[in-house]
Amino acid sequence: MAAVTTLGRRSFLALGAAALVGCTNTAARQSQPLAPRPGPTLQPNSAITSLAMVGDSITAGSAPALTTGLTAAGVESLRIEGEASRRIDVGSGRGSEPLSGVKVVFSLLAEGLQPGAWVIELGTNDVGSYADADAYGDLIDKITTMLPPPTPLAWVNVYRPQYPEHTVMFNDVLAQRMAARGNAVVADWYSVASGPDQSVLRADNLHPNDNGEQALTLLVIQALQQL
């Protein structure tokens, strides 16, 4: 793992926000999206030294923006694992089926990866496939139990308009699980993507466009700052 510049979380947020202002100004002039509003400034309790992010096509498509923004924020050891159609616990990685998030996290841990924080962006492809809140809770637990509570965790919640009730259900359960775990926070992509005055999604009303990729990056930085 490469050597990493150590940044306090408050410095991490400040540098990240400054870097992203430059990235988003041009796009903002084109469609004038609303960026996610900054959350409360909390006292940092440790330093971000490295980061691992596991996600689906939203992460995969946003990887260049995430890499640019997080690197500008001071993260020099960054591992981003995003793949289209990835689900939390379904996926063998054989043929065209992507490897599940659980298996990816297991593989990264088996490599000896010990990042200063984890970011999980999963659940969009699982929404609508489970019966109730308990099932979604069990699903989320499959990831969280692999990452000990001392390890900071930010989980990006979901926006899938095809299944509005299950989207809200998943996000409610996720918020409860993050609060119960401790040293964990939800990055609220749902509020950004679902806002009627936002312009952050492609024509499919699901994946982030250029503006959305920048907004997602800032959202991740803000979430990490709260840990």
C-alpha cells in the first residue's frame, strides 16, 4: 500500500470541497444543479489515511470523479471496486455475473487491505428483490459484520424510482443499522438524486451524469468528515 498523507477529517473536508468547486463550476454553468448542502461540522476524532470503496455501476461510472476528488482531498491510497449490476450478496463473478459486494469485501480483507475508512455504495440492485425490512436488515448486516465497528464506514443510500416504497424501506433500515453500528454514517444520495430541482441524473433517471458524479464525490467527502 502506498504511503499516505495523513489528514484530519476537518482538513479532509475543506480540501475536498475546494477541489470539487473547481471541478463543478463548468458543469454548474451548463445545467445549474444544486449540490448537496454541507452537513454540520463535527470534531474529527482521527485521520483519514486510506480509503476503500465497493459499489455498483454508480461507483464504476463515477470512479474518475471520485478518484480526482478524493485524491485532491489528500487520499493517496485509494481502492475503488465498482461493477455494473453488482448486488450485496448475490453474484458469483462467473460469466457475466458480477462478484457480489460481500465477496469483494472478503477478497479485499483477504489481501490484507486495512483502509482508514470504507465506503459502500450498494443496494440499488437489491431494492425490490426482498420481502420486508427484516430481509434488508439481514442483507446490510452481511457487509457490516465483516467490518469491525472501529473501522469508519460510510454507506451511500439508494435512489431507485422503479421501486419507491422499497427504496424508502431500504434507506430507513440502512439509517438504523448505521446508527446502531457506531462510527458509521449514511451518505444521503437519495435526497440529492430525488430532489425535483436537481439535475444530477442521466436520462435513465438512475445513474449520475457529470454533475451527479461530482455531487456524489462531494457527498462521500462530507460523509467521511462526519466520522
